[in-house]
Amino acid sequence: MGNDAQDMAWLLLVWGGSFVFWLVIQALVCWLLMNCFTAIPSEHRKMEPGRVWLLMIPLFNLVWNFFVYPGLADSYRATFDKRPDSNVVGDCGRTLGIALSVCSAVSVIPCIGMFTGLAALVILIIYLVKAHDLRRRVLDSAP
């Protein structure tokens, strides 16, 4: 009987540790996204920077992803449309943002969720690298 309590304690420790790890990673992602939105001139932003923190709400974030990631790409696109080199940046990661949002939403489905969750992680890393590069371009060309 003592073994069951010990197993339950380990299970809670693993689940709790995983949740804390997810929170830390999610907070880092929100901070990076907020910095990207902040770098965009306010007239081109599709969302206020502070709203990205709504991604910290479990389950709600599966829907909010569809607003944040494509919204950041659209904000960058609006910024670069005013510049002569606007074709260089492509869709500013809009396709990646939608793919990330879809993979994240599908990741809650048992069996296939493991694969789509892994795909979402890879796409997230690629998206954040692209967003950071675009942020740098915006800041480099700021007056």
C-alpha cells in the first residue's frame, strides 16, 4: 500500500514538473513575441504586444495561436509593404504561423498528438528565428 502512495507522489512530481517546464517555455515564447510586436510601428500592428500573454492560458492558447502568429506576420508584412525591398521578406512567416497553430490545435488528439506536437515545436523554433530576423530588420531601418 505504501508503494501506491509513492507511485502517486512520483506521478504528481513528474506532471507538476512538466507543467512548470511548459510555463517557463511558454513565458519565454510570449516575451519574445511581445518584443517582436513592440518593434513594429504601432500603425502597422495587428495586435497590442501585451495580448500575447493570453497564450499562457492552457487550452485557450490553442485558439489564440490563430490570432497571434498570423497576426505578427501580418504586422511585419504591413510594415515592409511601405518599403522598396518588401518582396525580400516573403509572407513574413504567415504560412508558418498558420501551420504552427494547426499543429498545436491537433496536438491534443490522442495518438497523433505526439507527432503533431513535435512538428509544432519544430515549426515554433523556425517561426521564432524568422520573427527575430524580421524584428532586427525593422529595428535596423528605424529612423
